[in-house]
Amino acid sequence: MASGSALIFDEEMSAYKLLWTDPACEIEVPERLTVSYEALKTRGVAERCKQVPVRLATEQEILLAHSEEYLEAVKQTPKMSVEELKAFSKQYNDVYFHQNIYHCATMAVGATLQLVDSVMKREVRNGMALVRPPGHHSQRSAANGFCVFNNVAIAALYAKKTYNLNRVLIVDWDVHHGQGVQYCFEEDPSVLYFSWHRYEHQTFWPNLSESDYTSVGKGKGSGFNVNLPWNKVGMTNSDYLAAFFHVLLPVAYEFDPELVLVSAGFDSAIGDPEGEMCALPEIYAHLTQLLMPLAAAKMCVVLEGGYNLTSLAQSVCQTAQTLLGDPAPQLSGLTAPCESALESIQNVRSAESSYWSCLKHLEAHSGTSTKRPRLDEKNSETKETEKPASESDAKKTVVWPEPLIRTSTDVRTLVAPPPGVEVSLPEGCQNLGEDSQITSKEVQSIRDKYFQDITDQNILKPLGKIISVLDQMMNRKVRNGCIAVSDLSLSVRCAYQHALMGLAERVLVVFIGDGNIPVKTDDGKVFLVQICAEETEEKCVNRLSLCLREGEGFTAGFMQAVLSLILPLAYEFNPGLVLGVVGDRGAKTLLAPVWGHLTSLLQGLAEGRTLTLLQGCDKDLLAVTLSALSGAPVPPLGPLGAPKPEDVQMMEKQRQRLQKRWGLLRCTVSES
């Protein structure tokens, strides 16, 4: 099984720069590349990656996405004088040429294709290509927006051709719309392109009407182009996560990609003069983590924009560390998305609802926002940005805290399988073993603390495994654990109460199964999510009970609940420990792969501190749990169909009940 992460970089791609005065292009500097790599070296990240050498792309590869006439024109630039380069550059929009840029652009494409090869051949699990020039704006016959050749578009076409792929997902989190990628694939249903971008009602570059949410693709490609326009600056971590939870992830899971390509522009991070957004560099650790369960973890991250060198370097490091499997930092202070973000989310969900089963329920539960300003209103709204240079510069001076150091444990997962059961342990897992069994004195201490009414040592002693794993998690000797248990009620009670003694201020309990487990939620320290077959009435804002029917549509309903309800609640609750629990009856109805995806997605919480308790011995469930906890790929779910209408209705009822307290659940604008 593939492991590790590739890093592809060559300083030679920094060997070009702007040779004349052009205010629009002066922010695209060689240091963008070198500071990113130096930050990875300084933090010890680069040495942990597999270094893959760069190669030059062939002309045939470049022609996958570009015309012969355009390629021939760019090939002439090494022989041009500065004045000729300047004149040639003026044929295009916001781009500059240099005698060495053709060479660097072919290296950028080649580096991207090297990454695709390494991932698709399973030489590595995933990877990042630090390339320059960027690519997502370039079009079939035109350079555009600092981009010469469209690195990611070529990569998608190359992967489809070379590896016979039928479904490729491109996620573009750059703050500018990658119109070149959109144009390349807008009639192609085999490539799903998602882009969020600063738009401000078409007043922000590239000022295209086709960058709006109404552009969903053409012909057979209708529905496979998803644009989420940001109509205000200052978007935060909460806004970005809401876009993932309520738009991208549901559609991506229904699409079921075989490869994920990320156009990783970090001008969408705080401090960037182009984006003027407020999302912290740490958010990219979480965006990366949320994408990793897709496509059996085959993900290629390719650098696009990013013009604040400090913010850029920090964001690159956050992304690369997540690819390596380091625990994502906790995000505090998450709230409801802003009204402008909610309007965009609601609009794009409505525009795409006729193409995706996960969004079809919208017609029955919410109307379409139509808050579209007239042209004169748009002009008046944007006058605020047209300020004197000194005032504008002061506005862009932003300070944010340095991201905390992220460290990994020597052992990622401790495992305590049922007695006598042999399990194959993925890399990073270790058997808890008999050595960790607690002494009689410690057993007595546990009994006195939690279970004064229990005297049977055969019941008490297995609880010592839970205490042992939690203590090692608290001491940062391990990140997470998986324990097979017989008495579910006692095990859950022991786990969450002990965790609250020192490991965590808040515990998220996710329980699959029927019946009640002894979890106290009224003090706000514990949030209980239960997925069951028996309907229950719940009024507490720290409890979510979801009754999902078995049979056709179960997987689609389960994942819709995970993405649009459980994850938003969990992220806003911000637990210090995730307690995943599967009861015996739950294991009989639960499909192991969906549990694996839920467990993987929850790894972004609590710095990966997860304790999973499995009742009984379902070998498939145990195997997929260990894969998810260890960071190994989990089995793909296949393209998802439609969830049951009654399940959708039940989920929307729960959203309405809880969203006043938990704002990340919101996906529509306030009614007024």
C-alpha cells in the first residue's frame, strides 16, 4: 500500500521576473516559490517528504490543453528582447513574459505531471508540487493572470488519458476564479470543477459574468462546474468550512472522484493583498484533511497564487503537514457564516440542485436567494475599495498569530482487539498488548471513582485499556486508539468521564446503534450524536439523533448527515476528544466503508485525538476503523444515489431545530 507524500520543487522555476514597470504584475515575484520551500525546510517538513525530480513537459503534453499556434508563439519568447517581450505580453491580460519563462512553464507542467504519476502509480499516497508560473487562468490560446500553461488542466487531461480515469475532481481554493480550467472542462462530465473566488458582483478581476454561480457547465457538462462567488472581502474560517460542508463535499462525494487535484492558491488566506480575506493559514490543514478520504486518498496539490510571503509560506506548510498525516490544529471561535457567504452558498446550491441528488431537497425546504444588486448598486458598494493608496495600504496591514507547531506521535494508533482475534495492523498502528493491563490497585481506583456498584473484575479490568489509551493520548505518546468492548454502557461512561478529568474540556460522542447510552450533555461538556434505526424525540441542543432507514439510499443519507449536519456541529463544538462508538446492533446494519469515511473526516477535530469503541467483533468494521485512524485510505463509496426523502425531511427538521445554537449548520440566508 502506498504511503508517504511527494514534494516536487526546483529552484530553477524562480529564474524569471518582471523586467519593466507594471503595477498589475509586480506582486508575482520569484520569492513566492523560494520562501515556500525554505519554510518547508526550516520546519523539517521537506526532509520528511519523498523528493521527486522535476522534468520538462513535452509539447504533446502541453497540447492536451493548448493550441499549436499559442505554443509556437510562446516558444519564440526566449529569443525576444525586453521591448519585444513587453509588446508580446500586452496581447494578453495581466501577465508578463521573460526570456526564461517558457522553460519555467514547461517545468511547471512537468512537475505537475510527475506528481500525478507518483500518486497514480502509488509510489506515494499524495503530494504537493511547488511550481511557477501558476496555471489556472491560462486558456487554450492565451496567457492570463500570471499563467502561461494551465498546469492543473493539463494534469487532469493527462491523468484521464494515461490512467483511463473517468472522474477527476479539481478543487480551486485560489481567491481568483480559474476561468481557464472552467473553459477547458465546461462541457466535460468526467471533470468536476469547484472554484470559490472573490467576485463582488463581477467587479473583481477577472470581471467575468461566467464566474458567477449561474455558470454550471454546458451540454453534457451541465452541473459539473460549481462556482461559489464571494461578494464581500473578509471571509473567515467559518465561511470556508461552510462552503465545504454545504456545497463542495456533498457534491464531491456524490461524484466519487478517482483523483483529486487542488489548485492551491493561498491568496485566499489572511494578509494577502489580492484576497483581503481573514481565513487563517491553519484552515488549509482542515480543507486538505476534509478532501483526503476522497479517491482513496489520491490527491495532488499544485501551487497557484499567494502574494503575502509570510501567509503563503505558513499556508503551504499547513497543507504539506496534513498531507504527511500530522494532526490538524484545533480551530476555535467558529460561528455562523456571514450573510453574504450564506447568500452565495444558498444560490449555488439552488443553481446546482437539479443536477445533484444531495441538493434536490432544497426546492422543498428553502427558496432561492435573489439578492442580486443592480449595476448602480454594485458600483456604489465597491466605492469603498477605491481609496487613496496610503489608506488602502493601511487597511491591508494585517497581523495574525504564528501557527502553533504541529507534532506527530511515534505511534499513531493503539489497538486492543477482542481476545484471541488476530488483526492486520496498518502502518502507524500498535497492539496495546498485555503489558498495559492495569494492576488490581488501579482497577480498584477506577471502581471507586466511577463504578462503586460494580464488583466483577472481569467487567472492570477491560476498562483499564480505555484508561491506558486515554492517558497515553493525554501524554501525547499516541494520537488515537481503537478498543473492542463487551459492555458498551460502562465503556462509554468510563471513557468520557475519564477524558474530562484532564484530556479534554469537551468530548464529542458519535454513537451508531439503538438504545440509550449514559452520556450527560446538559452541562455543555459533551455533545452526543446518535445514528439509529429507532426514532427518538430530542430537544437538547447538545444532542442530535438521526433515524436512518436501511436499504437503498442508506449510504447517501448517512453521508449527507455526516457532511451537512455532523461535521458542522462537531467543528463548532470544537471537542478535545472524539469518542466514536458502534454498538452491536449498529454494527449489523452499518456499512463498514461509511463508518470509515466518518472516522476519517472526524480526524480533523481534536488534533486527531479519537477513541473508537467497537462492541462485538466485526472484522470488516475493525479493519476500516484502523485504516481511518492510521491515515491509510478508506474504501471508496462509489457514486452516491439519492437519499430517502423521509431521511432528508428528518435531517432538515434537525437542522432547523439546532441552527440557532450552532451557526455552522446554516446554509440559507436569514428570513426577513
